[in-house]
Amino acid sequence: PGSTFKAVTAAAVMENGGVTMTSPTVSASSHEKFDNGAVINDAFVHPTFQYTLAGALIDSSNVALSKFGTMVSPEVRYDYLERFGVGEKTLDFPSEVGGILHPVSDWDNQSLYTTTFGQYFTVTAAQLAGAYQAIANGGEKIDLSLVESCTGADGTVTEAADPKHEQIIQEQTAAELTRMLENVAVQGGNAERIQVPGYRVTSKTGTAQVSDGNGGYKAGVYYTSMVGFAPVDDPQYVVVVTLDEPTKVVSSAATASAFQKAMTQVMKTYRVMPSSVPMDELLPKFG
């Protein structure tokens, strides 16, 4: 999934590492070699910044997330990936896969860090939607479903069984994640391209490398995605856009136009009331 799952790392360190949206800060450049030999790069070149957690999400810094993420144990981060649905089917639908979540015992020096920013595990688009639905629902994850009800030939309506509800993170954590993800939408690199007039929106991009089948990656080839929900002040819908190996624009910016159009249409089609509460003050990216 790439950087879309940085929000899950943020949840883990906020609830277990004493981290808030703005403190402590971490020092991160765009290319760093860690003490265990792992090398982590950001998607853009930049000098050393003192990143807040909010800033690390806004700039989508892999290096900063690596440092924040390892403030808690790998076991804690694995637990949060499981809580958010990685490795489990969402619907038990024919041919649906559950994704891959390697046990902590398989994490090596590199994946110790890459798991903080959405690499070394796989998810489906439905799992990604389910994860952000939990954030939008105040930390309560609700099982996805495809069928609302069935109507028989005689007009009898059979309602589907109620989906399972589970509180996977604290309500306050979800509220703070929502605030940071709105700041991503407003301060991030795609801010102008994803605005939905009248609505407060969250967003997070993801860029994932594509396996070459031989233990490496295809050069310059990616899966890109964007996920978000709206309206922030009363969340109603989650939108996920994924592109398989885009060619003209290979970064996650490729998804911005489709995300904006889809979210705009969803708000229009379902007659969602525009946002009535203004956005809070912008969060600082740097300490």
C-alpha cells in the first residue's frame, strides 16, 4: 500500500510511544543510513528537517516515519497492522485475497523500517477502505459488506446480518489522525488538485514499488493510490483510487484528478450536506 498506511504507524506511536501530533520531533533528511545498515530514502530531495508527526505525514517522509515508527516495538506495529485488517479477508468474497503480513520474526534490517511506511506487506483496496473507515468512525472498525438486503418474489425483505463492530483505536487517536489527514489534504503536494468545493476532505497518497518476480523491483514502475473520506466534520464516505503501473505520471499525483472527481461525484450523488464547521488551525510541519 505504500504511504497510505503511514496513518496506521501514526496510530501505533500515538497510543504507545508518547507521540503527539506535534511532539516530539525527529531529525530527518531525504537519505539516511541507519545503524543496522538499512538505507531509507524519501521521494524528494530535501535538507534535514525537524519533523513533527503531522509534518511527516504531510510531506510523506519515509525517513521521518521510520524514526517515529521505531519508537515502539515491531510487535506493537504488527498488532496495529492486524487491527486495521492487514492479512485478513474483508468479505470472504470468491477469489478475494487477504494480503500478506509477514511475522515479526521475518522482518530484517530493512523491513524493520519499511513496514513503518507501507512496504513489506500487501493489502487490497477493500482493506485500505476499511482501514480509513475505522479512522472516520472514531476508531471503530465495521466489517465491510456488499449486500444490504434481499427482496423475494413475494416482496419479503430479508435484511443482511449486522456487521461486526470493533473499537481498534481510541476515539481521541482517530480524531487526531483525522485532523492530520485533513492537513495532508490542505498542505500536501496535491492540495490544489483534490479540493472539493464546500467540503472538508482528508487524503493520503501511496506509491508502491512493483515486484519483478526475482526478488527485486521493476525500475520506475509503481502502483499508486489515494484514499480519503469526507466531510471531515461529519464523515459519510471513503473514496479509494488505485492505478496499476501508470505511465505518464508514475507518482501518486497520478491519482489526484480521479480522486477529486470521484469524491465530488459521491458528495453530489448522495446529497451529502456541505461542511458547516470550519477547519482547525493548520498544524505545523516542523518543530
